[in-house]
Amino acid sequence: MLKRNTIFIGVIIVMIFSFMGCEMLGKNKEHPVSEQDNVLNQAEEIPVIETETKQEQSNEEEENSRLSVTEEDEVMKIKVTSKEYEIIYELNESQAAKDLYAQLPLTLEVKDFSTNEKTFYPPEELDISDAPLANAEKGSLCYYSPWADVVMFYEHFGQGSNLYELGEVISGKEDIEKLSGMIEIMAVE
């Protein structure tokens, strides 16, 4: 008898779940999505897509703006000063220029060489692997790799083997020739 009651209760439970399942299926059939609802749903999605597109454009403009600021911030400038004079150079993007910049600040002796240049010797050699060959003019900042010296030209020189361009003077061009003794070389921020 106990076994019959258990079977009877089990059948009732299965029937209850079956009716509930049918009722849920019926609800889905009672409210089918009409063609008009589909059109409304599609119309509601279009502004969202446009908004995302505007947001993507805004993000792209922000990124471009950030890149422009970053590029400007990455311009390396150095200042060469003596007791009386100050010369400012803008460095190029070569590894040699970056190596020089990384060694700053420096206090070194500037030396005369020939009739058109002043030189100084940074403590470490510069990597010339991607440095452009120089066509030195008045105001050129160069590196002569065999002697590992930095050259500040105050008159035209032209091209020379193993002479690499580091940058150009942007202020104080007329004072390069007047440098003597100890100079300080530092980054301009």
C-alpha cells in the first residue's frame, strides 16, 4: 500500500510539472513577436549603433590628440652653457642622440678643433646604428665616431665619413664659436 501511495504521489508531481510546462509554452504562443514589434526593435537599435560610432570617433580623436602631445613631449632639446653663453640644440630621433641625452647633465671641457668646430667628449660612446650621416653646416651638432666626440659646428663643414648628425641649433648659433673652458650640457624641459 505504501508503494502504491508513493507511485500515486510521483504521478501527480509529474502531471503538475507537465501542466506548468505547457502553461509556460502557451504564454509564449499567446504573445508572439509581431512584424511591427520587429520594426520597432530595429528602429530602437539604430541610435545605439550611431552612438557607439560617435563614441568610437570621439575615442579616436582623443587618441590622436594624446599622440600629438606625446610626440611634442618627446622632442629632445639640450642646453650647452658656459659662464657667458647659452646654446640650445634640438636633437633628432637617432639612438646616438638618445644616448647623449640619457647621459645628461654633464660638465665637460670644450675644445677647439680646426677653424670651424668645438668638441667635447661624453663619458660613454654613442650608438650610431641608425644615425644619419651629417652634412654639417653652421649650427649642426654631430658625432665623430672614430674619436667618440660631439662636434658643434660654427661654420660650414660639409660631409665626412664617420660624422653623424645629432641635431641642429635653435638658439645661440652665433655664440658657439665663443665657447671655451668648462661647459655644462643639460636637458631642456
